[in-house]
Amino acid sequence: MPRKERLDAIGGTVLMGVTLLFALNQMIIKITNAGLQPVFFAGLRSVLAVIFVWLWMRHRGIAPGLSRAMLPHGLLIGTVFAAEFLFLFIALDLTTLGRASVIFYSMPLWLALMAHLGLPGERITPVKAIGLILAFAGTSLAILSRGQGGEGSLAGDLCALAGAIFWAATAFVARRPVMAAAGPERQLFWMVLVSGPILLLAAPAFGPPIRDLAWVHIFWLIVQASVIVAGGFITWLWLLSSYPAATVASFSFLTPIFSLVLGALFFSESLQPALIGACALVGVGIVLINRRV
């Protein structure tokens, strides 16, 4: 498919579906944490995802291996990816779905700062600076308002923040010249290949691996590995390769909105005005950070 300069109806529909899928992803993590210890669950997901991503690559005729020069970078991106999801899965175990999503989706703030320092052509413009300030204000508001309604926890909120920073680090490594040359599918393969063993080895430090396990948790584990990691992540990478990256990235602010609604519907989380305001600040900040001027 040739690259398009504007988002068309097909791209818009797929993009809306992916942002909703990512919100459902966080809801599924929170549900499955009741049956599996979060870090163990994250490790199992990566191990299973290796199979699904490899099958996709085989279908596309893409070799999963890396050259000797690329190998250290593949190990690095997998390690950072492991840290990202270790913190996200723990965050969703400790704090509310809505709070975790708003804070986690502050990622473009941290990526913009990293890119300013380490990626050519990614300097912070005045418009981006305003976006950074708004996104930082929204993240701070989400954390500082945690006491209202008795929901959330400081530990969970800080884990979501750490997850956002490591997510930005994952994207930063992926955009460095060496890993960028590997291609998105190979990047994703090495993310799950390396992160699985790391997370499983780290899991015993966070408690027994099995909680109140039921068949529904196993079902959601398989959905996570296949539909969300292999399907959702690859679709997101396809969108980035087919449509303007700034437009695609700007839609990411919809995921926290969906998560706030899902949290209220399925977990009886209160829609606190401060949290809604934080979501709005982060969303506007993301749009400005990704705006090309």
C-alpha cells in the first residue's frame, strides 16, 4: 500500500479500532491480574507472542534474525520493553484503570525529551514546548489528585509513570538508526523474544505466580498474545508506515478517554473532574507535541 499524505476513511476506522483495542488491552490486563501475578503474566504473554509474531513474519517472508552489529541493540530494546510492561502490569494491579492509562499515555512527553537530546531533526519547537508543558501538567495533576474519592495509590501511579518513561525509551531505541534499519516486525519480534525470559526470571520477586486462576484468565492471556500484541501492535506499525506519523500518534490520546469510560463501566471507577482534566491536558499536549510546524 503506497504511503498517503492524509488519513482516509479506511485509515481512520482502523485507527479508531486500534486505540479502542489498546484501551481494552489495559482492561484485560487488570482482569487477568486477578488470576496471574502481573509480572509472571507479562512474561507469559511475551513468550506466547513470540510464536504469533514469528508466524506473521514467516507469512510475510521476513527473517527474524539480526546481524552481529544489530544484536546488542536487539537485546537492549527487548530489555527496555520488559521494564515497560513490568511497570504497566504492576500499575494496573495497584491503581485504577483510568488513572494508569492517563499517566501511561504521557509517553510522548518523555519521548519528545529523549528525541530532542538524541535524535537528529527532532528538536523541541515552541509549539512542542507548549505541548510538553501541558502533558507534564496533566500527568502531575493525575498523580496529585489520587486522594480524591479514595481511588488509586501513589505506588501504582508511579509505576504507570515509570512504564510511560520506559515505553518512550523503547520507541527511542527503535528509532535509532541501527534498529530502524531492522524494520518494525523484526523490532517487535526481538522485543517479545528478549522480554519474555527477563520477566519470567523476575516474576518470583513479586510473589507466587498463580493467584485465583480461572479459564477466563487463560483465554485473555491468549487474546493478549495473539490479538493485541501480534495483531494490534503490527496494525499500529502498519498505520505508522502508511499514514502521516504525527496524525497517527495524535490519536493516542483517545486511549485514555476510552479507558476512563471502561473503568467507570466495568470497575465502578469514579470519573473525577481532576482526572478528566488531566486526561484533557495530556491529550492536547500529545497533539501539540506531534504537530508538524
